[in-house]
Amino acid sequence: MSGTAADRARAILAEARAMITGSHVVYTSGKHGSAYVNKDAVYPSTARVAELCRFLADAAAPHRPEVVCGPAMGGIILAQWTGHHLGLPAVYAEKTAGGMALRRGYDKLVAGRRVLVVEDILNTGGSIRETIAAVREAGGEVVAAAALVNRGAVTAADVGAPQLVALLDVALDAWDADVCPLCRDGVPVNTDVGKGREFLTQHAKRG
């Protein structure tokens, strides 16, 4: 990502207070860390989301997508705004018993078309990988994947995409719960973001 776009993306996240540091966070993967990218602090501001998605659209335009797709839930917002900037239709994949799937007639909209898959935060890349698989299952051709923040050093190969772009690459600590230094030192778990509340509930049951 160009320096200008990356610098502005970082500034937007800072303005929204989306970058949380010096905390004890439980990520969706179950790992623990001291920092968190709170995408939900950004979404209420349509102006910020629109600007971030314009950067995604600019990065994806050379791949000549015909449809934009994102995973529910946050990916719906990103797909809509990125599609708006590209002048393209936007759809989303949703969780089913068998994994991500394109429903509501969206499978017909991606069949035979070039598809850009977008996501907000890449931790392990699981959601975007499943969305890419769902697009291909529906007969779409995935031409690229794009994300606001890649915090897990996720690669295109990891998610099964020919190309992967991110506005920001952020390296954050991540430890398994049983070796987490913050747990060892008794640092309180943040229950406002991530999966901290669920972790404490499960920990209490085990105790």
C-alpha cells in the first residue's frame, strides 16, 4: 500500500480510537495479546468508512473486479462502500452449518464474474478464506482479496487468493492462553472488546 494511503488509514484509526494498546485482550482465535484493532469504533462513522474503502477500491481497481463480496458481519459494510467507489454491485457471504455460503440469490450475482473479496481485520484469515471458497463454490473468479488491517502476517497463499492487499500491516503480540504473560502477571482481561468476557466465563466454569 502506498505511503500516503497507509498514513491516512493509520490516522483514521487513531481518530476513531480504534487502536487499543497496553491492554489484555482475548482475540477471536483464542490467543491473548496486549493490543487490539477495534473495527467497531470505526463503523459508526460513515465518512471514515467511505474514505478507508476508497483506498481499498483504488488498490483493487487494477484487478478489474466486477463484484465485491465480504463476509458477514463487518465485511458487509466494507463490500458496500468499496463497491460504491468502484461502481460495482456488492454482496456478502454468511455463516451456515457447512461454513460460509452465498445465499439470497447472491450466488447468481457472482457466478462467472471477477470478484474482489474484502475483510476488515485479518488475524488468522479464516473468515476471508471461507468467503473466497464460497465465491468459488458459486462459480465466481476471485481476482484479489483486500483488508483494512493485516495484523496476523496473513499471506495471499494463506487465504487462497491470487493477490492480497491491506491498507495497514500491524504486528501484534499473540500468545496461547496457557503461556500468556499477562495472565501470569494477573493483568485483568479486557471485557469490552474481543472475546474476553467469553474467556472469563469459560475459565470460571473450569475453575
